[in-house]
Amino acid sequence: MTLQAVTANRLADGAVVFRTPAGAWSTDVAAAAAVATGEAELLKAAEADAARQIVVGPYLIAVAAGAAGPVPTVHRERIRAYGPSIGLPGAGEG
């Protein structure tokens, strides 16, 4: 069974966000609403938030059920959710 969640970018600061079951937006993918059916309704609600200029560019992503909540299954979405897959120059210095 394929699960779907909705991601977007928060318009206020550009942060990657995920739509929660309560209809809010969270930067934590584990808080995302993950559905096997009804993904069209989930996306439609997210697009309404885009029309209200809360988020920009909402779209569906494939997720799997994880111990702590949904986990993106596509590499691009894992990077969006968890950050770069390599150490960045200067990271940890200071």
C-alpha cells in the first residue's frame, strides 16, 4: 500500500513543511498526514492554503510508515525533509 503526504514551502520563510492531520503545517515530516486514499482531498486542502498565501507549491510525496511517523521514500524528498546527505564545508566549526 502506497502512502501519500503533502509537502510545500512556507511562504513566510521558505522552510520545507508538511501538512498535518489537523490541517496545520509542520517542519517535521513525522507529523505529516499520511493517507492511502483521499490524497486528492489532502492536496486540495493544501492548495487552499497556497491560495491564502500560507504555503507555496504544495504537492504529493510518497511516504512509508515509520516508527515515529511518515518517512519519505524518494531520495529528493528525504533531502528536503532531513537536509543535505553530505557534510557541508564549515559545518560544525565555530
